[in-house]
Amino acid sequence: MSPQEKVALVTGAGSGIGRAVALALMAAGFATVLTGRRREPLEATARGGGHSLVVPADVADPAAVEALFAAIKQRFGRLDLLFNNAGVNAPAIPIEELPVEKWTAVIAANVTGVFLCTRAAFALMKDQNPRGGRIINNGSIGAHTPRPNTAPYTASKHAVLGLTKSTALDGRKYDIACGQIDIGNADTGWAEKFKQGVMQANGEIAPEPVLDLDHVAKAVLYMASLPLDANVLTMTVMATKMPFVGRG
């Protein structure tokens, strides 16, 4: 690692938004730690170029997160950027039919995972020299407005917004900035359903436009490029004509 090189951690870096952001960070000169539950997709991201370290981990597992951050400290000695991106969803079924274990899995990955990584990042960032760093949470349009039959995901993303605000406040004394990017209809593997048609608030099924992942990566890079005395608290990046403004 060169003296000028900053260190980033991307969770869920093996696919979709995480992969796109990790590749953009590596291209921008960040030494990038790639984590996720499966090694093979992470290795594929690493082959995209740049300085990277692959450390498979389940962010909902406290022991795995502890080992992940120990590896970061041992290899780089610091962390400048954490992109809390890893997350899961539950089947879009009525809440009365949703198994409890599906709810628990979403909350564990989307909320507990963000908390565990943020807690570990605080411990590292507050004591490193130079002190501080930046945390960017991947929220969602669902952090503000739900889709039909998305109670677990919507609840988890509302919780992430609360974590973002608390982290932004509590990080001040350590020079840790925290912001959130809320992404609407990014063109990932999940986005195929939008192109084919998804349920609207009135019960109709309709296709929706999607957003190129390159725009998401550029938005995260902008947030990451700011000095620590400036912060984007929340940013919404969405397909212009998707039904968010006026949803319902």
C-alpha cells in the first residue's frame, strides 16, 4: 500500500451494486477489501483490476465480522471507507403468510450486519492515524416508501436510515462521517422483475424503468471523495420515471 492509498471495505462485493462500487473504488485507487458470503464471486470481482483483498464473511455473524476487521487491521493498519452494502430480501407475499425465519434473516443481514460492521469500523477508525473515516450505508427507496408485501425489507431499510443518522451524530467526536445512498431500480439481477412487471400500490402489475449501475458507482465515489469535514447525509439516485415520487 502506498502512503497515499486509502483503504475501503465493500460488503456484498460479489455481485450487483457491491461489485460495481468495488470496481469503481479500485479504479479510483482505493485498496479495496471485498467481503461477502461466497469466495468465488469475490474472486471474480478482484480480477476486475486494482489493489484488493478478498475476505469471505457473513456480516450477520459477529465472529465473522470480528475476523474480517482483524484481517483489515493486520494487512492495512487502517480503514478509510466502509460501504455497508450487503443485504437480502424476503418473498413478496402478504405479511400474514410470511414465515418468521424469513423476517429474521432479513433483519439479521440488513440491520444487524450494518450495525456489526459500523461498530467494528468505529473501533478501528477512531484510533488510527490520521484519525477518522467515512461510512456509506446502502439504504433504499424502501427506506422512505414501501412496495406492496415488503414489510421485512421496508422495516430493515427504515432501520438503516436510523442507524445512518445515529452514526453520523455519534461519529462526529471521532472524525467519522456517515451518509446513506438510496437507490431506486438499479439494473442488477434483481432488476429483471422490474422490467417484466411488478405489483403497484393499486394492485396492478406494471413494468418499471431501471438505472444503470455506473451511475450508482459514480454517486458512491462522489460521496467517498469528500473531505471528512463535508458529508452527504442522504442521496437518492433513481430511474427518473420510476414510480417513487407519487407512489401510491
